[in-house]
Amino acid sequence: MTGTYQFGFVVLVIGLVGIAAVLSNRLSARMRIPAPAFFLICASIAAQLWPNATLLPIATVERVVTVALAIILFDGGMHIGWRRFRTAAAAIVWVGVAGTLVTAAGAATAAHFVAGMDWRLALLLGTAVAATDPAVVFSVFGRREIAGRTGVLLEGESGANDPVGIALLAALLASHGSAASVAWHVVAEFALQMAVGTAVGVLGGILLLAFMRRVPLPSEGLYSPRVLVSVLCIFGLAVVARGSGFLAVFVAGILIGDEPAPYKREIERFHDSLASLAEIVAFVMLGLTLRLSSLGYAGAWAEGLAIAALLAFVIRPVLVGLVSLPVRLSLRERVFFLWTGLKGAVPILLGMTIVESGTAGAAKAYEVIFVIVAFSVTVQGGLVPTLAHRLRIPLRTVDPEPWSLGVRFSQEPEGMHRYQVAAGSPADGSTIGELPCGEDVWVSLIIRDGSLVTVGGDTTLRAGDEVLVLADPDNAQVLDRLFNEPRVADG
């Protein structure tokens, strides 16, 4: 029975670590430090305290974290949805691609001159730290939502530039020969991964939505796992077709985010919980890949902090700032956007890929990347709420709503529409009787600050209200303009 007791002890330790990780989110909210910082640093400290313990194999961690990031990106795509994404689609794509490329070039230059790396290794490191991280960005905001295009742009960039950075690194690692041949191979491979990933994501999202809507299952509990395994299929198909699996699942999530489907709320809650678990697993496992004492011997602390400071205060503000000039943002929003380029699991995952490639000096690059990420999630991430307050960035706190009131239908209610009143929309500040939508539209339910509001002709709608509307499906575009789009000024 000795083996049974040992297994039970391992399960007990994993359970206690899981409870501590979940409760650390409360500490994170009070200290204003992203929860991933606790997972990463505490895991590294644990590895340091048990020097005789075997560190987790990089290859195993790389595979687990890859799946975890695919789940996080799909959930992030669903959270954004096509309706929000299209309001800043061009800006997200432009900043996601061009911003990642210029950041990689700037970070590579810093790695070459600060850390003394040769240009190939420096370019690999620069590419690894160029991408921002959706898990950290979402964790920093937590229950707070940023109003307007800034929030959509930040969430969209954090999801879009991960596939860009990953595809670029894969292209660089696969390239050999002269500078001209390397450049051509990188461009061709990068374009292929982006094109195939987008195509598989669009096709996969359309097919997944049809699968969700048209194929009933015998049990309610099967609907959410069905979406999960379908997401894994989309990811795997994109990779097999030499595309970006991360881009594919992100695009698929965006396409189904706003669309109605049976048990959609339950599916969203399931994937939101799964993404939170994936975040914990990813950062804990990443923290268990090295010991903090090993960082000092090669000067990784000094070099990593120097490059991290350049990224935060020079490279992203200047280079990404120039790239983002065509994007319509106020000065305060631009400053906030440029600061909130947080690093996380993706750079460390790409650092593992560099180590696995056998590139000379890869171990040192991985240690420097680890320090850069630790600085970003603790210092940069910790200052985000304070900076938002100083810049007067409109943040709306979304309190949890543990109580629900729902109605089940055996058939899809085609005339039912659910909206959240957008700030500045025609519905914002108007009474229900003043809404220019005709008598065949009925506002049946209003939820404000987690409470029901009595519905009447003289009830005034406010930004943030959740509204349930019964209307003919042909009125969907009219209702979208009424509740979601900014009011058009007269004259």
C-alpha cells in the first residue's frame, strides 16, 4: 500500500497548491499584482527550496503550455466577439502584426548590445519577447472593463500578436543559408502560417457554430466538452496544414462569441473556468523549469532587467507608438495602451522552443527571457491600475453575479435579442418610450448593476444596462445601431 499512500500524498499536495493558486487571486486583487506573477514566482521559489527535486522537463512543459494557451486564446476570442472586434479590426490586425515585428527588431538590437548575443540568437530572443500575453492582460483587468476602443484594442492585440510572434519564431528557426535566403524563407513561412491559420479559423468557426446549433446531444453536460474537443481539432488541423494553430482558435472564438447557440451561457462559463485553470497550470509549470539561483551566475538578472526596462520605457513606447499613430486614440489612451504591453507565458514558451532547437547560447537566452517576463508581470502589470487612475481611463468594475434567473426553450427564440447599452449610443439616456424602434419592439427585461429594473415607458436606459428585447429578427440591424453604435450628431 506504500504506492497508494504516496499517490494520495501527491494528490493532496496538488490539491493544496490548487487551492492556494485560486485564493491568490484575492491577494492579487488587493495588492494590484497580476495573479500569474504569484504563480510564476512562487513556483520558482518552490523549485529553489527543494534543490534535490527534479525540474520539469522543458519538452513536457512546452506541450502542456501550448494546449493551455490554445484554450486561453479561444476563450479570449469568445470574450471579444465579432461585434466588438469589428469596431477595431483594422487597428488590431495592423498593431498585432506591425507592432510585433518592430518590437522584435528593437528587442533584438537591445539583446545584441546589452547582453552581447550574436545577431541570430538576439533576433530569436527579440521575437520571443515581442508578443504580449492575453492571460496576463485579462488577469490585470480582472473585474474591470475598459470602455471604448482602447479595451477592444488591448484585448485584440494581446490575442492577435501571439500567433504572429510564434509564427515568426518558427520561421526563423527553420531558416538557414545566406541573409537573402533567410529573409525570403522567413517572409514566405510567416505569410503561410498567417494565411492558413486565418483560413482554418474562419472555416473552423463556421463549422463549429453549425455543429453547436444543428446537432443535438443527449445530455446537457456534453455540449461544453464538444466545443472543447472541436477547438483542439481546429488547432491541430491548422498546425498539420502548416498554419498557426493559435491564430486559428482565436479567430474561431471571435466568430462564435456573439452568436446564439444551445446552452451558450453554460459553454461560455465552462471555457472561462477552463481558461482560468489553464492559466494556473501554465504559469506554475513554467516556474518549475528553472531555479532562481541559476539566474545570477550568468548575469541573467542584470541583462534581463536592462532589456525589460528598455522594452517598457523605450522600445514599445517609441516603435509601437509610431506604428499605432494611424489608430484613432486620445493621448491618454495611447499612453495607457503603450504601457500595457505585458509579457507572460508566450515569451517563456518561445524561450523553451529556442532551447529545444539546440541554438548556441539558448540556455542563457531562456534565463534572460524569464527575468523579462517576471519584470513585466510584476512591475508593469502592478502599475496598470494606478496608471489608469492617473490618466483617467474609464474603467468599469464588473461585479460577480452569482445568482441567475433563466428561462429554457425547446426551440431557438428567434425574436429574442440581448444587448448591453453602449456609452454614447442612441439608447443611452433615452427612455423606452423615446426609442425609435416602433411598436413591434418590446423591451421586456433590464438588468442594472446586477439588479432588475422595472420596465415602463418612462424608464431611462443607462450605459452598461443589459437589455432583453423581443422583436422581429429583421429588426436586428436597427437594434444594433440603437444599442451598440455611437449616436450620430445632428447637422
